[in-house]
Amino acid sequence: MSDSTSTPATPRSSQLRADPMAIARLLKDAEGNDPKGLPPVHKWDPPYCGELNMEIRRNGQWFYMGTPIGRPALVRLFSTVLRHDDDGYYYLVTPVEKVRIRVEDAPFLAVQVERHEEGGLQYLKFTTQTGDVVVAGPDHPIRVSFRDDLEPSPYVHVRDRLDALISRNVYYQLVDWGEETEMDGRPALAVSSAGQRYVIGYL
């Protein structure tokens, strides 16, 4: 079974450049406030304390001991201390302990996308099931895993080594916005954000 992923293409041939302040404006909440800071989990080096019976399913739902965690605020809290380490495993990390959890696919699920235009450039703003907001671009690229026997699996980078699987409805919205292009000699469909173009499917 073959497996390949899309890579960000070069910025548009026009001289327009992504404006970091435009991205910052898009990331403010409805009241115009900056998002709350995240704990510096990448700086913490606590002892490993074993595996926790917790799992993040492919649909973005969190489970503890086989039971869905029904409190969104609690899920959000856990997500802020989630870390993906060099060993390939996912951990919940605090200053005093590190526990391993299971992640079926990606730890986040992109459940909404908005299209904005600033200064002649298009920006795609994604929101995850935990309320994280990112704008696709050099720091938050879109990639798609193409497998011969499965539907494409699209992702957008959230932070550090943490990605969000793009939900089916959101992916179909991207397809609707897509433009025909060519990649490796094959006709393809791509979307643009912050001056970057990302292949999301082949025609």
C-alpha cells in the first residue's frame, strides 16, 4: 500500500506576501482579545509515571477508562498539556509528572474553516474541537495523506508536533474552494492560504 503526503508549494507567483498582523487579527476572539497562553510543556522534564487509560479517538472525542469525557472544559484543559515526544507517543505533561495516553490518529479535529481575505491574499482559519484556532500557512501547513485503498486523510498543523485531522465536512468545504492545478505531472486540486498553496486531492 503506497502512502504519500502533500508538501507546501512555493508562494504564489505574485509579489503579495502574508502579513503576520493579518494572521494575528484573525486569531483574536470575538471580543478582540488574544487567545490565552498555553503552558510551556516543551520546557518541562518530569519523571514518567506510566500509562493513563485515556484515549483520543479519530473523531476527536476523548475517553477515560472507556467512557467519553463529557465536560468540554476538562477536555480543553487536558489538551493544553498534551505533548508528542520523540518516541512517537503522546503524553499529558505537568511540572511534576508525565503520563502516556493513546491517540488513534491525530489529537485534534478541525471542525470549522473560514475563508478570509486581507491585502489581496486568502487566509484559511481553522477551529478545532477544543477551541484551538490556527491560520493555515508556513507555521501551520496543510498536508494530505493519500492511500490507494482509503479516502484522503487531510491534516492541519496546530502546534509543536500536534496536528488536527480535518473533518470530512471541512474537507468537503476545502474541495469546494479548491482550484485546479498540477502536481508531479498530475492534475490536482489545491487551496491557498497565507501565500502558500496546498494540494488536497488529485483529479
